[in-house]
Amino acid sequence: MGQWVAVAPAQGFGPGEHRLGEVDGVRVAVFNIEGEFLAIEDLCTHDGGTLADGSLQGVVVACPRHGARFCLRTGAALSAPAFEPTACMSVRVREGQVEVRDERW
Ligand code: FES
């Protein structure tokens, strides 16, 4: 199992915002969804687009390139043109830092 990695201070990380980080060599995007922090690999499985800048609707992010939608809770691809999930990461807040862990390792 991977290590917890601090990605951003929790303070000033408001609802609707996101932060980028790197965990075990994987680029991750962390989102604040109405006070809940959710993290996924910042990689659209359709053609490698960055999901961090996608539009949010609840816990769903739409890839800004061709519009594939992903669930931030599970990483599941919810609509074409993506069919494979992106990785979902665990998140916690410790000592004021939003920390992310990749459970795949
Ligand atoms: S790269 Fe994301 S939908 Fe095509």
C-alpha cells in the first residue's frame, strides 16, 4: 500500500476548487465537493486528457477535451468516449494538510 502524501493545505481549499499533486509518481487531482475532498488520477482514459480542469456536476467531472464523465468517488467512466475507469485515491486531512494515498500499491 502506498504512503500518504500531502498534496495541499486544507485551509483556503474551498468548495468547487481543485488542487494537483503527485503521489507515487502518479499525477492526482483533488477536488473539494461541498466540503468533502475526493481524489482521482488526473488522467482521462479516453486519450490522456487532464481531468482537473473539467467541469463539475456534483461528484462527476467532465473531461474538457471530449466530454467523457467520471465519478470522483469511484473513478468509474460514466459516459463515452471513455470506457475504462481512472484510478480513485483515498483522501484524509491530517495536521491541516490534505493527504492522498494510492491504494493500488
Ligand atoms: S481525452 Fe478525455 S474525453 Fe477524450
